[in-house]
Amino acid sequence: MKKLACIMALGIALSLTACGNDQEDEVVDLDIQEGIEEEALATDEPEDSLMEQETEPEEAVDLEALKEDADSAIARISDWSAKMLVGYFEMPEKLDDAVCAQVVGTAYYYTGLTTEHVAYEPNDSYMYVPAETVTSYSMNIFGHSLDLAEFPTEEQLEDYMVLTDEQGGLIVRVGDWGLAAPVYEITEVETLENGNVSVTVQYSMYDYEMQENAYELGNISYELLPTQDSEYGFFIMNFTINSTEYMDNLTLMEGEGTLFESALGYSITLPAAWDGVVAVNSTDTQDTFIATNCEEENYTGILFSITTVDGIESEIVYPDYTVAAVEGDTMYVVYYPTDVQFDEAKQDEYQSLQNQVSMVLDTFAVQ
């Protein structure tokens, strides 16, 4: 009996010892866990800092500087664009190799990239651009060479402004714009999501005698790829034609129209589309052309007026005018309103007619 009690006591003691060891092990495990968590927290702090750095706003793009940089690339395509807007080239839907060839040909001659023009024999009203030069210009402007397999050839010489020959060179019709030539203004620049740059350009015809823009040609947006592989800083990737004011107005002038013969000694043709839209108010000294739909209580709707001045041009007192013609001592002067002529709701209608005025004035003739 005594022996059994001793054994039981020994068993209990061993159990207690085992339990004590387990508790000590758990305490050690907790200490280790706390150390791991502290280390993890310390490791997380730099990651949070990195995330904060990554979310910092990007530096704003200097659009004015971008505009200046893009100008040299736009200059390469400007003459082609102007010729396309006035009908020398068909208006394309995309920038394919045929359009690129037209651009290269006009840029080579009209943009003045070189003065060393090779005459095309036997027709000296054309010049020749060798195949290697075509490739060089194309790589510099567009970033690729051209496939001219489907391009107009020499047999169609009189029908096209830019053609190709069997060697892959270009034959370009040469000429001069005359007293009026196209000019352009970059009106908007923005960066695109793909990293390219969109440049919107307004084209006008500048009259060097009047020293002012005679009329608008149209508006085009170009997509440019920034690159160091072009001396112009960009490759021209694509374009979108936004408006075609010149061709729209040219269409407007088609048809019979109405010949207005003034008591002041001149005539002018008013397009058929102006019938019932524009009225002429005549006095002994001037004719005033009015957009009747814009004529309201506080607005006169005047588009322009024509009067005569005897003497020298310095005696003209109108702030905004042009001289339509000079006959002897008489000058025929066209002058324009300098204040608002329309209600805000009629702005688009008035502006549409105003854009057509220069085309109408081209029909001016002294009787």
C-alpha cells in the first residue's frame, strides 16, 4: 500500500513537471512571434514609402515648348495640307504610302527643303526627286520607306501633281502660289494616352498685297510620334481633317447665283445660297450687306459694306477695311463691322456667312 502511494506521487510529480515545461515553451514561442511581427512591421514601412513615391503626380508637360518643337514637323506637311484643302489632291481617309509620297514631293519642293531641284525631262514644268532621296525624306518624316507600286506613273503626267517612275523616284509639278500663299497656325497641342502628341492646325490663305489672311482653308489635327530618329523630333503618324472651309465655300459659289449691279459702278455675284438670307441696303454712298436672320432690335447683322473714296488711301477712316479696286481717282473700299452684329443664339449662322464673304468678294468687278 505504501509502495503504491509512492508510485502515484511520483506520477503526479512527473505530470506537473511536464506541464511546467509546456508553459515555458509557449512563453518562448510568444517571444519569437512578437519578434517576427516587429520585424515584419519594420519591413512594411519602406514599402509604404515606395507606394507614396509612386503615386506622386507627374510633372506637367510644357505644352508651349511642345508646340514649338512640333512646328518643324508640321512645316514638312503644311504645303501638301494646303494643296489638299484647295483641291489639288483628293481628300484622303488615312495616311497611306500614296499620301506619304505626295507629302514628300511637295515638301521637297514647296517647303524649300532644298534648292537643288533636278528638272524632269522632257517636261520642264516638273522636277525629279531621285529614289534614294525619296527614301531618305520618307524615313525622316514618317519613319518608314514607301511602296509606290500603286502610285500614278509617268503615263498619267498631265493628270497628277506627284507621280513616280520605274526607279521609284518622284516627278513633282512645280509652280508658285502667286500673290497669295497658305499660312498655318498651331491652335492646340495635347499629349495622348499612347505617348504621342496631337497637334491641331488652322490653315489660311495669306494675301501679300493686303498683308492679311484673305480666307480660311481648313483645319487638320495630326498625330505625331516623338522620336530621336528624325531631325524634326517627330514622325507624322496620322491626321484627321476637322473642317474644309475653302471647299465648302467653293461649293457654295457653284450655280447661277445673283449678279448685283451697284449704282456705285461695280458688280458682285451673290451665291444662290444667299437668296433670302442676305439683303443689300443701298444708299447714294454705300451698299451694306446684311444677314437678315441676325438683324434684331439690338443687332444689325451687317456682314460688310462697300463704298467709294476719292483720293489717297491714307484718307480712309474705317478701322477694318480692304481696297477692292482702284479706278482712276476712285477707290472701292470694303469695310467690316468692328462690334458684335448678332445675338449669341445666332453666332454660328452669322459666322458661317462671314466665312463666305472673301469668296463673294473675289467676284467683285468694276463696271
